[in-house]
Amino acid sequence: MPDQAQWTQVVEQAVRAPSIHNTQPWTFIASGDRLEVRRDTSRALPAVDPTGRQQVLSCGVAVQFAVMALRASGFTTELDLLPEPADPEHLATVRVVGQAEPSASDVRLAAAIHSRHTDRAPFLAEPLPAGLVDQLQAEAGQDGVWLKPITRVEEEAAVAVLLDQGEQQELRDPAYLAELQAWTRADLDAPDGVPVAALPREGRATNAPVRDFAGGGGPHDAPATPADDDPPPPVEHPSVVLLGTAADDRAAWVRAGTALGRLLLSITDAGLAASPLTQALDQGWVRNRLTARLDLVGHPQMMLRLGRPSGTQVTTARRPVAEVLHVA
């Protein structure tokens, strides 16, 4: 079974998981052959994530990163979701059940943990690699999660409208704006929150706008006014995919997170990047409207824009492992 040093290395990789507003809402307890993953409610986001759904999903990504780290180290694992019904913040237990030679895929995906990053900058104008969406759909299915690419013109239009409507309503909420400001960081080395350096510096024409972390103000929301004879700006057209589940309970949220973790490592391994489009999922009314407009059978849990990065990658810092890992 892993010793204390190995558990520390596993959690060092698990905490590289992305989380809503980079809140890193997790704690870990390592004991013998098992690693417990818990949600840290002290880092809740009551305005943007009142049910805790997105933080639970974030913890699910950390679970998947821990599993991949263990597999690449030669351990086989089993996963128990919500093992204590009376303790809903105990989201999962990863148990080591044996040892096996890691596959080449396991090693590549574990290596992708360190190069994965959330990229909010424009993507290059090129399609996803052939067969990648089919691969991602098959991988998501292993966690009981469906993946829907948004490809039809009417679907793209509906998504663009709902992204805008969801965000505009949030920008009128003082509590949301205060929360956004509280988790935006000027210091790139801050251990949590979203660094300003990782945000787009100016507005752009796109069918999938990223979240406005300036709260409706700031220089990146006010591009220069074009001259009358300037050509129209290019429109970014990233690929957009939607992850969803049949149920909409805590177990489904964790499963959506593990599937998201698998997806993020697969696209990183393919040289791609992603960023979330959760403005269409934060609020119940817009999430329900998205379900209706896209004729979904099930519950949308995460929307992502995917593409090939166009510039310098900005990674965000993480809290020290000593703050989040307890070894029993």
C-alpha cells in the first residue's frame, strides 16, 4: 500500500484539478490503503453555486486525478462514492486494492496532470482531431456520463443566448459581484482564486464567451472602437461540448467530475485545452432553459469550450498539500 510520502505525491497531483473560481474546495485523509476526499464547505460560493453542485463536481475531478496518479505509480484502485450517507461532504474514498504495471496510456494521462491548464484566451481556428469526440464520449460513458457536442447552428445560437442571459443576470446581483471580486487575484502566485493574468485582456467576437471576471467593467471588456473602414473582426468559433447525467444528485455530480477529469487529461494529451462555460449552468432557471432548448434527456453538469491554445499558457498556483492532506 502507499506510504505517507506516496500519498503526499498523489495528493500533489490531485490538487492540480481545476475548480470553480479556483476555490480548491477539498480536503484529503490518507489512511493505510485508502484516500478519503471531502468537500471543504468553508470555501463555498453561495452566490454562484448555492447548491454546492459545481464544487462537488470540482472535487470529482480531484478524485480522478488521484486515481490516475495511483495507476501511473503501479497501483490498482476501487472507488466508493458517498460511502457515508450521514456525511454528505465525504464524497469519495479511493481504495488501493493491488499493484499492476501501468499502461502507456496511464503514464501519459498522469503526465498530463501537470501540463493541463484552463485557457480562456482565443483558440486557434482549427477543428478538433478526427475521432477525438467519439473517444471522449466513450470515456465519459465509463462514468455513466453523456457527452454532447454542440454542432448544429440552432444549438450554437441557443447556447450563445443563454450564456449571455445567464451572465447578465448574475452581473446585476451584488452578492455575485462581491464573490467574483473576492476570488480574483492580482498576484499570480496567490495560492487560490483566479489570477488576473489568466483572464482575457480584451473583448473578442466569439460564439462561446468566457465568464466576465471584471464584473462588467475593466479594460478587457472595452476593445478599441474600430474605424469605419476596418474589416470586421474575426469570430472565434471554438468547439463546445456538454457533459450531463441521468440523475441530478450528489453521486451524479461526483461522477460528472470524474468524467470531466478524464476528459481534461485526454484533451491535454492531444495538445488541446479547455475552459468552462458555466454561466449557462449556474442558475436553475437558465440550466432548465438550456435543457429545454437543446432537447436534453438528463441534466447538464458542465459545458466546455475546447481548442488548440494560441499563446502562452498561464497556470494557477495551488494551496500547499500540508493544508489539505491529513495522514491518519
